[in-house]
Amino acid sequence: MQQMVQSWEGKLLSKNLQGVGENFVSVLVAFIVKKEKGDPLDELGQALSSEDSRRVYKARYYPNGSFLTAELGGNTSFVCNSVFESQHLIKKGAAVRIGCGDTVQVLKNPWLPSHYSVKSVYKSLQEDNGERHTNESSGFWRKIWNLKVPPKVKNLLWRVAAGCLPTKSHLQTKHVQVNELCPFCNAERETISHVLITCSYSKDCWNRLGIGVPTLVSGTFSSWLDEIFSRFVDGERMLISMVAWALWKCRNDLVWDNKNKSTGEVVTLATTVLNQWQSAQDKTQNTTLGYSNSQDGDECWHSKCLIL
């Protein structure tokens, strides 16, 4: 196997890889052997992310430039495609080290320092996606996290606000070959706003709840929800959130299990799950009945043998 991999090095690796040498070959051989034996690959993962691995990647995808100037070719791997998804973000905040300045192109290279953090990248992504409709002063997220609803409902609202709900139109942007039509109406593209607000099926659900939906809804579901929350109090906000969750659940039941529910069943599902969850929370909070007394308004447990 050692000779086989060395033959690969001589035949397939370009001149740009000169100097990678025996270390790369030995790591590759060890990787193949361990993979065939089923041994853990943790140490190899660290080895493959070393300087040698970086040079292999550079030689394969951008031999005459850098990651910031590289362009995807027609025969790239899934890993390469995933890495290049972050290129535009890195360009926004990355800055090259000047050093002596001999290799820096002042008009082309990003060399001015900037404050770049995970938080700033997240905000940049939200602005690119048109989701920065709220700020810290709006209290939108505080309203979401303070809702007394199951955690899975809060998780759904967060995914909706982040624009990462796997609707058919969103899956297509990830190169997933799916029919883009809404499974409820089969008439329009399934976007987040459509499937949860403007679809005729969804509108009927909101009308049953007493929340009218205008003919045209501008902006995102998050902006619509923020406006709706401003008109209602906590109890109604909880039910609105539950209906949004029930809509998405019934959509998934239709797509994956071919189960078609009426709009009345959607609203019933939302109210039933909310009532059951609230009842379970009440029972959880009243588990210390042994320390209660007859004046605190809670049920008190008494042994039957003591009742006269």
C-alpha cells in the first residue's frame, strides 16, 4: 500500500505539492489502513488538517492565488463547495497581514484591519437575508423566549426568524431537486411566508383563530409575527405561536406521510397540545404536596386511615 500511494504522489500530484513529501504519504496510508480496520480517526483528522493538508487543498483548487480570489471549477467536492459558501463572508471581514508588504496588492487585497466576530458575521448574514427587521429595542426576541409554550414551538419560531426553515424553495437554494410548489395549495412556490401566512390553507387557519390576513403581505414572516404580537397579549400570542407550529407539522405530515388534515384540525391540534403542555407544567410544579397546607389553595394529601 505504501508503494501504491507513493506511485500516486509521483503521477498525480502537481509541482505545487513539492515539499509535502513523506509526511502526507504516511498520513494518507495511515488513514486508509485505519478506515479499513474501523479504528478511530480523531488523530488522523488533526493530521489531515495540518500544513500539508492546506498545501494539498491550495494546489488542487487555487494554485495561482489565495482562497479569497479562488473560483469554483466544474469538478469540486462537496467539502469544497461547503467551504466556498463562506468565501463572501470572509471577504467582508478578513484582512491580510502586511508584513514587509512585498506581496500585498493595495487595490485588490483586504489589508485594512476590521472588527470581525461571530456576532458581526451573524448580523451580516441576517442583513443579507432580509431578516434584520428587528433590533434589540423592539423586544421581539424577548416576546418569543418569554412565551409559555413547548420548547419545540420556540425552536420553530427561531428557525423561521433565522430563515432556515426547510421549505421547498429553501431546499432548492441548497441544490436539492424538489418540486417547489406548496403542498397545501399546489399553486405557488413554497416559501416561509407563503406556507405560514398567504397560502389559502394557512389563511383559513388564521381566520378560524380570529386573525385576519391581508391580501398582500410584505416582508418576512418574522415582521408579520412581530406586528401581530404587538396587537395581542401573552395568552393570544401563545395560541398564535402554536398555530404556526401546527401548520408546519401538518405540512410535514402531508409531505412525508400523505396525511391531509382540515384547517379546523390544525387549530384543534394547536389548542390541544398547548392545553396538555400547560397541564403537565402545572402538575410538575405541584409535586411537593407533602409540604402543603390547607390554606395555600393547593390539594393536600391525607392518609385514609386518619380520616374520621
